[in-house]
Amino acid sequence: MKIYIYFTLNRITEDQLRSKRVVVIDVLRTSTTIATAIANGCREIIPAESIEAATALATDIDRKSVFLCGEREGKLIDGFDLGNSPREYKEKIIKDTNIVFVSTNGSPALAKCKFAALTVVCAFINIGAVTDYLLQDKGDLYILCAGNQGRFSLEDAVCSGMLLAGLQSRLEEDIELNDSAVAAEVLHKKYAKRIKALLRNSDHGRYLTEIEFNKDLSVCAEVDSLNVVPVMREGRITRADTRGQLSLKV
């Protein structure tokens, strides 16, 4: 079995991920927000690559029937219903809703997976559930860290290392790793017991604190707080083993 980790999006192409099993990690905050929304009863999330694409897609579907959600530079986009704080996605707000979603780093990572056979969304908060789900199939795995606007992101790398460690501890077969996966192992060992401090001191964590989203860091640091696996097939994210009902207007 091969497990390859990519710390930035510019080292992997859409075609390389064609028909592959892929995990997307964007701890701060897209993966955490998506997992929270799905856990709290959102029916379906459709990621968009840009603000313009998200707005157009919501209009095509029927703007009144969807939540238009996301951020740019961490902040709520004018005219959108919700931003990218997992604390916004409470059950009473998003249960049984359909969401069109765009974010600075997570959306480009998900867009890379448009030809993948399966894409799983992982964060610290659902890493145990994701590990269990991935172990149902022993095929090769590509773990894609969203990074921070094309740059290395420590929190994503550590999360990928934690996921790798969980898989390795339960797989009996030999595993082939690329260099980034080996590095992720080292980073996980260094930070595994201090995730909250890691997020507070990371580049993006400090930025979120500056723009007054420091409370999100505690949510994003809670390992295994949710038992949910968001999966993306054909550009739509639902809970594992479920399919959404959202349709474009004819």
C-alpha cells in the first residue's frame, strides 16, 4: 500500500488524483467547518472555486433554497449567509439545509480532487472516524494538505501525520511513503500532545486571533470530538454512505 502526503497544492495535479482515494485536510478551518456542518445535519455541501462561481451556482440552484457560505482572508464575504467559523454551523441553523461553500485554501484543495474516485474531508475533530472509514479499503491513499495560499501549513502537516500514524498502527501490510509522509510522521510525534498550542502559534492561527476568531482554535483542536466522515463524490459533499438531493434548476 502507498500513502503519499502533499504539503502544498502545487506539487500535485488533478490528473494525478484521477480515480484515486484522496483525503483533504484544511484544519483552519474548512475541514473543521465542513465536518461540523455535516455532523449537525446539513444535507449537502457543494464547494466552489471562487466567490463568483459560488454566487452563480447558488443562483442556478435557487438562491432561496441554499445557504451561501464561505470566506476570503478569513472573513465573511459580503452577501453571504455564513462565514467559515465552525461555531456558526449550529444544528438549529443548518439542519436539513444545502450549502454552497467557498474558502481561500480549502476550496482549491477540493477542486484538485474533481477527478478522484473518492475524497474524504479530515480535520483533528473527526480524525478517528476518518481513520476507521479509510481502513475499510486497503487501496493507495493520497493525503492533500490545503496549506496557506500556496505555502506550507504546520497544522495541516501535523494532522496528516496523525492520520498516517493511526493508519499505520492498524495496517499489517508494508506501506510505501513519500518523503513528505516521512516528515509528517516526525512533526506528529513532536506536536501530538500539544495541538491547541500548535494552532495558537501557527501562522494562520495567529492571523485568526488577530481578526478575532481565536475561539475557533479551541474547536479546531478538539481531537475526535465528532464521529462523522464527510465524503465528496462528483463535486458534492455528504455524510459517508449518503447522497444529497440538491438539483440544478432545469
